[in-house]
Amino acid sequence: DGGITQSPKYLFRKEGQNVTLSCEQNLNHDAMYWYRQDPGQGLRLIYYSQIVNDFQKGDIAEGYSVSREKKESFPLTVTSAQKNPTAFYLCASNRGGPSTEPQHFGDGTRLSIL
Amino acid sequence: GQQLNQSPQSMFIQEGEDVSMNCTSSSIFNTWLWYKQEPGEGPVLLIALYKAGELTSNGRLTAQFGITRKDSFLNISASIPSDVGIYFCAGPQGGKLIFGQGTELSVKP
């Protein structure tokens, strides 16, 4: 089945620790996205990548980093500089091109602070 | 930044009732997308609208692209318990997708 796989489902971070969230897609999509979701709020864009080896900051990039070394993979690192990392993180992808192209989402990773 | 305003924020209805929710913006959109998110999962695309005035159905769901291009509506007919979830509208702005805050739907059997 084609789709987007996020792992792990649940993740716990200690103070001062960096953690990396995995996102893999086998849809042959060019573009990939990371969103943060907090209770009662819409999705906020962290980073996005339209092609391999290139990515741009979204609206809330501070305290996060990404890489795009392969078309199918777009890992997100939550660094110790992100002081309020507890949230539900969603990865999405689409074929890229016009922004009217709908995005398809993974099932998310819930990050909590220990 | 640009925001999409969804209303109502939450709804508690009886099984079998019809549901209406809407999404408004202060600026024009060329596309409206409606997603549903169930607890602990990612959003799933329900309906995509690309033309002002367009009315599109997906089973018991019907969505409309407002004539002014600043709003969109989603209706669910004869609700069932599995309709429970958060419904998000979204639209592209500046090369990115902007999301509303969501409408949380609860259905009582």
C-alpha cells in the first residue's frame, strides 16, 4: 500500500535532549511537509521541502531542523532549543507544483516531555 | 499571518441529524480543501473544491465553494457515530496550505 509512515507513534524527550521524528513516503511525491498540532488549534507549518536537498522554513521553524537527502524521507529533529515541544507532529506530502495540490498526511507522532 | 476561521468550534448532535459547518477568510482563495481527523490519526482529505460556486458531494458529505471565494461550507447528512472527529478546512496561500482551527463533532447514538 502506498502511504506516509511516521515513527515512532509516541516519543518522550528529556530536558536538553534532541529527538528525531521519522517520516517516510512511498507515493513518489516530490514535496514533503512537517506540521505541529496543539489542542484546539489548526496545523502550523514547521518546515517544507519541494525537492531533494532543499527545504524552507515554515511559520514556526525555531527550535526545529530537517534534512531531505532522499526523496522518500524527511526527518524532523526537535532540538533542545524548542522550549515547548509537547505536541502532535504531522508529516504530509504531495506531488508539489501548484499549492492547490492536496496534501496527504501520516498518522502523526505524539511528543511529550519527561 | 493569514487565518481561516471555522465555526462552530464544536458540535454535539444526535445520530441522524444533519450537520453544517463553515470556514471564512478575509482574503480570496482559489482552492478549498476539507479534511477529517480522527483521534490519534492524521487528517484525511474528504473533498477538494477548485471553482467558485462549485458544489461537490462525497457520500453523505457535501461541500460548497462560496461565490465570494472567501468562504466554504461542509454539510453532513444523516450523521452516524463514525462521523465523530475534527473537521478542518484548508486553502493555499503564498505557496503554503493554511488550516482553520477545526470543528470538533460529537455524535450521540
